[in-house]
Amino acid sequence: MFSNIPFNRVNWFTSGFLIVTFLTAVIGTPLYFFHFGFDPFLIVLFVAYFIATGMSITLGYHRLFAHKAFKASKPVKLFTLIFGAAAFEDSALDWASDHREHHKHVDHEDDDPYAISKGFFWAHMGWIFFKLYPRELTNVNDLRKDPLVMWQHKHHQIIGVLAGLVAPALIGAAYNGWVGLLGGFLIGGIARLVAVQHCTFFINSLCHTIGNRPYDASTSARDSWIMAIFTFGEGYHNYHHSFQHDYRNGVKSWQWDPTKWAIWSLNKLGLAEDLRRVPEEKIVLAELRETHRLAEEQLVKTKQWNISCPDYKAAMRTLSEMSEKLGEGYSELEQAVSDRVDLSREKISYWREQVAETVEQLSVMDRLQPAMA
């Protein structure tokens, strides 16, 4: 059963930590509440630590250090480095190195550290079991110049223990003695770090498996509004892989992206600067290209069915007209982007509306298909 597992390459310390903390959380948390009762203070502690450590990964490790989507002041860096260590997802230097490799070689089984092509579990956490040290980390020389990053890289394990396990335990003890100490350690420490870790892991697994690809279907990365809720906006993963240096992941007004709002707020407070944004016309251009491709594929597929239903034929004519218009719009926008021409807000809104209408027409045809079968 285990003959194909290269046990000589297993990182036993990391593997043991992941397994023990997971089992402690799923078994210990219910037992604690059963014996000592439900305590709202511990839930508040859990949520506060979940936000602090989760946002330190999304805002700090990911958008600040891995992608350099903005520049941050030393207090912001220090906060994210301390509470990022408390998430027990390795040092910022190591994390950024893996993530940059992922973007450079996404879906390439031999080079993408957590390639979904190796399976859901591998992308989720299996790859971590085989992550051996020391590592060369040749793609983060820019981060090596930051003394705070290197300080955290050297001491991230002890920082994680103190900030992520000892501190919540002491907060719990100050609140309710030894019962609070146990609760703080278990709920604010262990259960919280397991929850944060698996939310991060689900971006690598679930967001490469389930969701929409409105910007680029050539990558397995997908947008998932559900995962965005639990990962402070990271769930809009197809956008992120299309425009990885944008400080935003959720670019639509209705999309949930607290990390984006936090970065924007830090900028207004003078704690962050040089926020990188992709021009709107480039975003619309990607949406036009992908929607036009989907429309053309649908037209080719449905023409082969030779359906005589009048409603379906009318829907096909409408989609054909929309597809032709999108093709023309794509050429127009592509030329504008190439010439670095700033498009008016009205023009951008117009093409966004055309994309939305075409997507709706595709949905109409999907609804008609069962009736034609």
C-alpha cells in the first residue's frame, strides 16, 4: 500500500506537526467545550487571532512579500511577520519562494510545488510532507535585502510558538485561570492555526478545482466567492493568476476582499504606498477574450446538433451577433492597450455590459439544452 511513498524524502517534523495539531483541534476542541462549557470569550479570541494571522498571510506573506503589490512601513511589516509566523506556514522568505515558483510554473507537474495535476490532496497539503530543508531559495534575493524578513526567517519557529501558542494561552489564563489557559491554547492557538492553514491550503487545492475562469481558462486557477469569504479575498484566484501583481484580488465592487480594503486603508494612513493596480482596460480585455472564446465554442458545438427548435435557433442567432461584437471590441481594446490609449469610463462600462449580456445569453442556451435533448 505504501510501497510508492519515498519515505526517505518525508519531512517527519513538519508532517507530525500538521497531523498532531489537526487531531488535537478536531478532538480537543469539542472535548473542551463539553467539559467546561461554551465561552464567548474564547470565540472572540479565536476570531481575533484568525483575522490577525490570516491577514498576515494574505496581506503580508502573499501580496506584500511574494508579489510586492505594494510597499509597507516597518510597523506593518513587523506585524505581518510576527503574526504570519504564528500561522505556522513557514517563514515569509520560504513561503514567497514557493509561491513565486507556483506562479512561474503553474500546472507544470515537475516545477509547480503544489501542482493540482498531482491531485487534490497533493496541492492541498501533501507537498508539504516532502518539503525538505535547507533549501536554496534562489528566487527571493530581493527579500534577502530586507533585515526584518531575514530576522523572521531565522527565528520564525520560536516567534510562532510565542506569538501563536503561548500568547493566546496567557490571554486565556488572565481571563479565567488554568481553564482559560487551556482554552486559550487550544481554541486561540491550535484550533485557530489549523483553521488558518487549511483556508490557505484550500486556495492551492479547491481554487484550482472548482469555480469560474472569467479571465483566463488556460490556467487551472479559478474564482470562488465562497473561498474569498474565508480567506479575506484570496478566493478570486483566476483574476490573481491573470494579474498577480495587482494589490487587489476582488476587483468588482461587490466582491469580498478585506485584504484589498486593509491595504487601501493603510495607504490612506500613510503606512503603505505604491499600490499596484492593473489598468481597467486590460482587465476588460481579458474578460472580452475569454467570453468571446466561450461564445465561439458554444456556437461551434450547437451547430453540430442540428436543432430545429425556433427558440434555440433564435438564441443561437443572438449569441452569434454578440460574439461578433465581442470580437470587434477585443480588436479595438487590444489596439488601445497596445497604443497606451486611455479609454473613457463610459467605453469600459459599455464593454463590461456586453460581456455580462453574453454570459447571460450563454446561460440561456444552457437552460434551453435540456429541453432539446
